[in-house]
Amino acid sequence: MIHFDDLLNLQGLLFLYMGLGVAVSKLGILTPAGRKSLTDLIIDVILPCNIIISFYVKMSADVLLSAGAVLVLALGIQIFQLILSRILYPHVSGKRKKVMEYGTICSNAGYLGNPVVEGIYGADGLLYASVYLIPARIFLWSAGLACFTPVTKKDIVRKLLTHPCIIAVGAGLVLMVSQVQLPGLLEQAIRNAGGCTTVLSMITIGAVIGESDMHHVISRDTAYYCFVRLIMIPGLVMAIGRILHLEAMVLGICVVLAGMPAGATTTLLASKYDGDADFASKCTALSTLLSMVTIPALCLFYNCMRRAVLKRAAFVCVLRNIRRKTREMFFGKALEGFPYFLH
């Protein structure tokens, strides 16, 4: 169950950390070159430590089944996003369309998603989030990168096998399955390093916003992209998940991660491959700011839906019990021997 006070406190902390990132960027303390180095540090060192610790749990059949369900659902979501990227932007052309297609396929789930999910669902949520991001990273280096430049299967395989976060997932799975205990000092070092993920990630995201020109960030295309990324996609995931009667935590995590804003890689790749880097930075900045509102709104809406379903189930159960008791009270054993449909 997601508590409103905890969610509000989490968003407040994230907003303050992001505001700190904006401040250090505007003051010149964190330059664009410094931000790039900090991003590399987070992705190559801090985030992998965070992922390894998330798998440092007692293994059970329930955990494996839930992780498998998250993996399958995440793959389905990525395919769904790929399809949406091809059909939702017929009115946009050129480099701007490529940015919007990439931003629909690839979000900031791998960067902002982990701290948000960990804050809402704890260590178990972080484990499932790490599993969710496996298909996301595959699509980032395949269909996502193909939005800007041709890619080969060899490049995709090489990037995936050498990506620190994918290696961390593999190491975490080995630890979880084998139940091997790391030396206390090493475990504490990895845990402390991974604990920096939230603060450093949000400072970096704030720095991206600080580098953007916010005067002309809102336009028809950026607003439409934010609607698709922050509302349409997670809303459809939520609706489909309810129809399939998915486990509450599994669906909640998938909805939150599906509603993540555009990632910093949108701007980086657009700049590297001669795309519309200015438009990409505006999409990243606006969607990140709006996600501070849409993410808690999605969580609360999902919570309300779940409560309504539980209340309805409880009401139906009460009605069935009343009917059974009434039948027993008035008929007793008189109905024994009759067909079941007459009971």
C-alpha cells in the first residue's frame, strides 16, 4: 500500500535534490563537462552497486515468479512503446520526430526510476525495478539508438554485455540464487556506494534542467510528447494490468517506471548524431519537471483503483456469506439431494 505522506515526502526530497542540481549548474559549480563525468560515475559505479545490493535478499519461489512476471511485462511494455513511437507522430517531421520517437521508446527509468521505486516500495521494489530495466536497456541500444544512427547486431550485443548495469544484474542474480554472503566490509562498501544513487541522480537531472533554456520550453510538440510519455503510456499499462489481474506490487512498479520522463541520453544522443539537441533538452527538462506531479498522481490514482477493487471484492464476499447463512437458516437440510443450481 502506498501512503500519501511517504510519497509526498519522497517527492519533496527529490525536488530539493533537483533544485540543488539547478543551483550548482547556474552557479557554475557543476559545468556541462563535470555533469557528464558525474553521469558516467553514476551509471558505471554507483548505480551498479545499488543494483547488486537490491538482489541481496533471501530467494524464494514468490520472488522468482514476481521477477519473471516483471521481466515479461517490461518486454511487452517496450514493444508497445516501440509501436507507439511509429504511429503517434505523423504531424512531426525531420530531426524533431526522431527525438520524440527515441523519447517514447527510452525513458529515464534507468536513472530516475530506481530511486523513486526504492522510495515507494523499498528493497523488494528496487530488485524488480532492476529486472524491469533489462529489456529497457536492450531497446535503448537497439531500437532507440537506431532513431539517430544505423546499428548492427554486433554493436548491440557488445554494448549490452559490457554495460555495467547489465553486469551488475548478472552478479546480483548469482548472489541471490547461490545465497553467498559477501564479506561484511565489502558488502557495507557496496551498500554505502549504492546509497548515493538518489542524491547524485537528482542533482545531475537538476543540472540538465539548469543548462536548458526554460523561456521557450513549452510548445505544442513538447506538451504533446509529455502527455504521451507521462500520462498515456502509464495509463494504458495500468488499464491492461488491471484487466490481466496482475499482482499489486508488480503492476505498481511497472506503472511508475512506464511513467518516467525523457532521459538525459535523449539530449546526449541527439547532440552526438546531429539531431535536434535543443528540442531534446526541452523535452527532457519539461517532462522531468512535470513528472514531479504526474508520478505521485499516478501512484495515488492506482492506489484508489486498488482500494475500490478490494472494497468491491469484500462487498461481494459479504453478500455471498449472507445468502449462504440465509439459505441455511430457512432451509437447513431441506435442500440436500437437490441439484446444486437449486441451492
